[in-house]
Amino acid sequence: MEFTVQQIAEVLGGTVEGDATLRISSLAKIEEAQAGSLTFLSNAKYEPFLYETGASAVIVSQALALKQAIQPALIRVENPYTAFSQLLEFYAQATRTGKRGVEEPAFIGKSSEIGAGHYRGAFSYIGEQCKLGDNVLVFPHAYVGDRVTIGEGSIIHAGAKIYPDTVIGKFCVIKAGAVIGSDGFGFAPQPDGSYKAIPQIGNVVLEDFVSIGANATVDCATLGSTRVGRGSKIDNLVQLAHNVEIGQNTVIAAQTGIAGSAKVGDQCVLAGQVGLAGHVTLANKTTVTAQSGVGKNVKQEGTILQGSTAFDFKQNQRAQIVFRRLPELEQRVAELEKAKNATEKP
């Protein structure tokens, strides 16, 4: 697989200094890199190699000041180590699958477009008016509905279901059995006690580098879009309801459920079996520990929550200490009452 320096910079959200048209076909250590390879510099003790490396491009910090002229193109990012790790993740996924071409039987609508280097597995289905980028892999028994857009390098694993009008960014991974864009859980109570379904006419938008785990579900919006931000990772068996918004680089562990219209900020961590009530908002960098339930907005960035209903982490820890001592405290209270009664007798 080959990419230009510019394409890689766009993936990483970086800027290019030098020839952005150079083609990259491999990743290497900075001291071993050759023409056509990409490397990175994050440790200052390796900086001398920057001026003698044979690499075509090097990922460096935005703050790095050059001490002399260099040959390779530079891709400047906020954190070179993190950016290179991101590329390694994508490279491992792409090379591990190793699939290209079309297996039979496979279906794609006549009005749909698919880029070069793609793979379509046996019994996969791609509907009408779809647009799939270069190097997109669609594995056997995957379903891609009408008017779906999938960015370059994304992988749709076996048995995944992508409903119509879904938008999937670049280098996303949708794992086996995941369902993206099914109807949100919207029902209006009726006077007779029954429920009438509310049509869900929105869609789902997954930004670049999003991962959706096996058998996870992301419901379409009632109106507008259910959205998962760039770089966020959703584990197996997670439920994101209609009109939920997940920020960038947030991680959500298995069996978490997020109710409709909740908003989770950037760089949040939701551990296993967390529950969020509808319309709740979590500030950036919020952490919610396992089996916690959140029913109110969190406004303070960096808050850690624990418990159900969840409240401040430190307060909860103190409460747990008191809770464990309740039998002892109860006995002491009983003894004090007994002593008090004894002194009050005439």
C-alpha cells in the first residue's frame, strides 16, 4: 500500500514541510529508514539521525526547531509518538487482512462507486448510490445500505450492518456483527396505554479513525445525526442511542449504554457497564468507573465519577469506608444508647 506524504498528514491532522507528493510504502526506525519509508522523531537523543536519515518523510513535533537543512519531508504534529502509533495500528490492520479483489458472489449497486485497492468478500452487499474510498475492505456477509459513504482505508468486518445514509470516515474499523444506523428507540405513549413508533429519519456519522466493537450498536438520529468523534474507540456490546454525540479520542468499554441525546466530551473514559441517562452532558476528560450510573450533567473537566447514581470519586470513596464500618458503628450506637439509658434511670 502506498500513500503520499500529504495523505498521511491529513490522516494525522498534521502539516507538511517539504515535498508533499512523495510516496510512502513502509514504516521504519529513523536510524534504519530508506527512500520510500516514513519514520518519526520523539526522543531528543535521536535528533542527530534526522539530518542523515534516508527516509522520505519524518513525523516530528510542531515545536521542533531545525538546526540544519534536511532531505526528508516533515509532517508536524502535536505528539509524534502518538501519531506514529496511530499509523502502526492502521498498518497492522491493513496488512493483517491482506485481502484485495472481489470474491463471488458479491453485490454492488450500479450507481455506487468504490475506489482502487478494495476488497469485497463473498456474500457482501453494497447498495445504490454508495461512495467507498480507496483500500476499503468489506468482508463476507457485511451489509452496506443505500447512500452510505465510507472513507479510504476503512474496514467493515464480517456480518456488520451499515444502514442507509450512514457516513463513515477514513481508516475506521467496524467489527463483526456491529449495527450502525438502526432505528433509535423512539416511541410516543398513547392515551390507551400503547406506544406509537416515532420515525427516525436522521443518520449516523463516524469521523476518521473511529473503531466500533463487535456486536455494538449505534442508532440513527431522530433528526440530524448521531455522531462519534475522530479517534474514539467503542468496545464490544456498547449501545449508543439516537442523537448521542461522542467527542474526540474518547474510549467506551463493553456493555456501556448511553441513552438518547446524551453528549460525551473529548478524551473521556467510560469503563464497563456504565450507564448514562438521556440528555446528560459530560465535560471533556471525564472518567466514569465501572458499573456507575450518571443521571446529571458533569460540568467540571477532568471529573472522576464512581457509583450508581454516580457522584464525586473522593466522596464516594469516603462513603464506601463508612459503609463497610456500619455494623461496628451500629453496635457502638447501641452501646451508647444503653449507657445513656442506664444513667438516666432514677
